[in-house]
Amino acid sequence: LMGLRDPKELPGVTDATPILIEAISQKTPIVIYGDYDCDGMTGTAILVNGLRLLGADVSYYVPNRLEDGYGLNEDAIRKLAERGKKVIVSVDCGITSVSHAELCKELNVKLVITDHHTIGDQLPDADAIVHPRLPGTAYPFGELCGAGVAFKLAWAVCQETCGGKKVSEPLRKYLMQSLTLAAIGTVADVVPLLDENRILVEHGIRMLRAEPLPGLVELMKVTKLDQVASLNTESISFNLAPRLNAAGRLGQAQLAVELLTMEAGDRAKQLAEYIHQLNSTRDSLQRSVQLAANKQAKSDFDPEEDPALVLAGVGWHQGV
């Protein structure tokens, strides 16, 4: 773990940290606005869990893949502002959201963007942008995923709260458990398992075995990972990540974040089982679309004459 760079070295962290510290101390309503894929969900959960532990007034919002589309959404921002949210923290999205940043300024809502995606021609005019490849900076490792970026910000906020690099025992336990969420996001987003990513995944998998979050305990039961001798990246990529992603694909990403941020109990068990069922539904939908697409390709495509192949069908689920 000593191989992880100091979180304050990550570009934008020193701008974002005081905004969150102030919001925590003044009980300013914060909303974590995450993407609906596995990386976005795990990154959202990292920040929600940490801010709750620090006593913040925090909630989360994940757009519906089928209705809202990817990234920050104007209608959603307006609704969040109407509900009294004063700070929006994006996770795994927002780096190209120029107009949305302007809207936040109009609505007097602070916007902190945390992202890792490709940067466009113009940076949004946000209150802070946390990104490993921010222009004008030289962070040595630009391949962190969204959850990795969120973890670094959470770590910095914990350090700042404790007034130094050493954090309190509850925060240390939280950060160690958050390594598991960062590892799941890192593997699911297929970023290179090098440098800091390799460290996050190595220790995240260890913590997944040693002290998993309550929601992950239940998800490991339904996937039978609690019965295997050892865990590895395939445990994440073939068992945990597909189920979390299925929730996002079928417009239920909020439930996956709830699972990753909740206490132990019957609700966690029920949610894990429901998300497990969603993955079976997703698998069935995917197979039916694939069969129909293959059939269409064989009947409609002439490889000698046609320069491209475009397939479409009525009722094909957008999520798959």
C-alpha cells in the first residue's frame, strides 16, 4: 500500500477537499452524482460511505441508463437543486459537461467533477476538477478508473479531517474496505492493471476476503464466492461486476449503489438476490438479441456488395 501516491498529488484533489470539508462541517446538502456502470457505482459508494461516516448531509443520484443517458443531465441537476442540494460531486463522468457546469453556476450549486475519461477541447468551469490527466499537470499515472479517483479524494478528505496522514481507526477501516470497491471498479472498467491500479486490486481482493462490506457479503453468497478457496480478478470480472453492471443496464443502478452503501440485514440480502436475478434477466435478453442479430446478419448482409453492417430490431433492449 505504500506504493500508492499521496492523494494530494492527484490533480484537483487539493481544490476539491476544502469544498467537501466545508460542506461536511456546515451540513450543506451534498449529492454524489455517479455513472450507472460498475465503476461509477463503486466510486459513488466510496464517497457516500465516507461522507456519511464523517457526518455529512449526503445522498446519491445515478441516472437511468434508458431514460437519462450518460453523464450529467440538465433536468436532473435542476431537480436536485430544487430539492435543496448545494454541492454536486460527479463520479466517473462530467469532464466534458461544459454546459452543465454553467447551469450549476446559474443555480448557485457548487460542482466538483471527478472523472478519468478523455478530456475535450474545453474544460467545464467547475468549482474543482479531479482528474489524473488534467491539462497543465504531470501526475505519473493517468490510468486510474473513476472509483480509483473517488478513492483518492475520499482518502484526502479523511486525512484533512484528521489533520495529518494518519487517520482515526474508524476512517482507516473505512478506507481499507473502500479498497475493495476501488478494486471492483478497476477490474470492471478494464483499465491496465499496472502501477496504482495493481496495488488497489491486490489489496482490494484481500479485503474482499477479510472484511467485505455487508452488501458484498450478500452478493458473494448468491454468487457462491463465499465458498471458494481464493479470490482473484476473475472473481470480480465474472461474478461481482456483471451483476452490478446488470442493474445499470436494466435501469436499476440506484439499487446497486444502495447495496454497496447499506448496513447488514434483510434488505441487503433481498437486494443481493434481486440484483442476482437482474443479471439472469440481462443474460436472457442478451442471448435473444444476439440470436436475432445473427439471423438478421445472415439474411440481410452481402459481404461482397455491402460496405457496412447495421443491425436493428423492434424490442431489442437498449441496455444490452
